[in-house]
Amino acid sequence: MPAKKLGVLTGRTSGEAVIGLRVAALEEMIPVTSMVTSDDKHLKPDPRGLKKLVDRLGVKAGIYIGDTRDDFRTVDNYTKAYPDGPPILAALVLTGPAGNANAKIFRKTGADIIASEVNEILRWILHE
């Protein structure tokens, strides 16, 4: 099985992202070079942020996990802007600001994966 690479695309600054990773005990798993933050000037739903992350990670395909409509729009915009780029699935969890209210919207807009919480997606990725 190919190695899994993790990255972060966030509207937070790099300093805030580092603190978040430290709090979540993920700073060893996701280096600063695998992050695209507001410091990079490409805020969601601008597809250039996701493209920059895909390029930094050097992936052939990916799964973008988010919890807002802008997260879905980011993947959708990336797919439209970079049709020859690595395919990225939109995995959306129902824990964001709108929670379960987003389920219908995510289904209607074509999200690839919809889960009640992020661990469902992680278990699927890890085949547990």
C-alpha cells in the first residue's frame, strides 16, 4: 500500500496552524512544508491553495476533508481549474458551523464522501 501523506489547507496563519497541530498532537505527522495557510494568500474556495498543497505533497490522488460549503467549493473549483491534475475527493463531515443542515447541500452538490464525524473518514482511509 502506498504511503499516506497528510497536509493542511487552512485559512489560519501558519503560526495558528502550528499551534493547532501541537494541541492535536499532530505536529510530528504534518510538517510546516505540508501546510498551505492564509500566509500563502490563497484562501478557500480559491483552488490555487489546494493546488499548492497537492504540489507540495506530490500526490497522485487525494482526499480533502472539510466541514463547510467553502471546503466543497475548494475541491470543486480545483477540479474545474486543474482538470489534468491529481484527482481529489471531497470528504465532508457534518460537524462544521451548519452541522447536519449541510447534509442535503453536500449531497446535492456532489460531495464524494459525507460522514457524521472525521473519524469515520479516517477509519475508511485506514481500512479499519
